[in-house]
Amino acid sequence: MAILGWAMMGIALWHFTIFLPDRFWGGIVGAFLGALLGSVLFGLALHGFTLPSQDDTSVLTVLEAVPGSAIGMAVIWWLGIRQQRSDAFGRARG
């Protein structure tokens, strides 16, 4: 249940990327994957890469995915900006 909660929180936060310029690496799909993987990996890391049981899952367990989702999307954003800058630099040189 914890992975489902973390994944749903990542997807919920991903919906807010429509308010940002599309500079994500891979576009909106890249932002989706960054939010999803970031939230699940961060949640697993907080629990020592073990899954909490169904009885240990609560609202706080789901909220643990918020920083991971933000970090995952920030990494994908950074990769997208880096790619755009290298493409612009390559066109300016050639």
C-alpha cells in the first residue's frame, strides 16, 4: 500500500507541471517519470529500502513522497535545461 500511496502522490504533484515552461528532459513524459520514480525511491530510502506493512501505512506515509517527487522533477528539469543549452551552443558554433 505504501508504494501505491507514494506513486499517487508523485502523480498528483506532477499535475502541477502544467504551470511551468516545458523545459523538462523528455517533455511532459519525462516530468511524469521523474515525479513517479522520485517519489517511490525517496519513500523507499526513508524506510531503509523495506516496505511498510499495510497496518503501518498512514497519511504521513503518503506525505513522505512529496520531497522525493520534487527532487525527481527538479533533476529532470535540470537535465532538460542542460540539453537545451548544449543544443543552442552547438547551433551557434556550427
